[in-house]
Amino acid sequence: MINASFAKRCNLEINVMDLQGRSIYSENVSDVSVLTKNVVLNDVTQGIYLLKLTSDSGKVLTKKIVVD
């Protein structure tokens, strides 16, 4: 589950990548100030992945996630 809030409304790109930088999930969301999103990763191998949120203003938030 992704929960994030922003000071003003923005467009976001959501990416989940493996540790080699390969994208395994990508989605664009428009005009949000609060994001609550359930990302289903049923078909991926157990391990550590990176969640990257990129706003249209160029701000980037990266978090480590564990799939078990």
C-alpha cells in the first residue's frame, strides 16, 4: 500500500524496480494531493525492490520495499 501526501496537486509516475534497475511496475496518476494506492506484485520473486515516485515538478521519492 502506498500512502503519500503532497503540498499541492501534482501528476505522479509510480515505478517499482528490482535492484538491477529493471521496471516491474509502472503507472501514471494525475492531479493528486493525497495518494492511497494498492500495488499488487503477485508475480514477482521474493526480495527487495525500490518504489520510486516522481512528480511532474521533478521531485523524486525512493523507498525500499520487501516482497515476501
